[in-house]
Amino acid sequence: MTAIARALSRAFVSVNEADTLKQLLLFCLAGLFVSVLLMTYGVDLSPGFF
């Protein structure tokens, strides 16, 4: 866990504040997308479902 934190801190040192927020937002959106995909795994999303 410490290695991950150090790698992230080194990655964000060379980036300005706006880029940091953009990267954080993209990371969160990717996590949300994966979460939604995992929640719908195995659920029948055919037109009859709606």
C-alpha cells in the first residue's frame, strides 16, 4: 500500500493542479463505470426487462 501511495505522489508532483483534478475525475469515472458493469453482470437487460 505504501508503494502505491509513493508512486501516486511521484506521479502527481510533476503535474499542475488542474491536471491532477482531471486525472482524479477520470479515475473515479473509470471506477464508477467498472462498478456499473459488475452490477449488471448476469442481469437480463433485454427489452422485456424494461
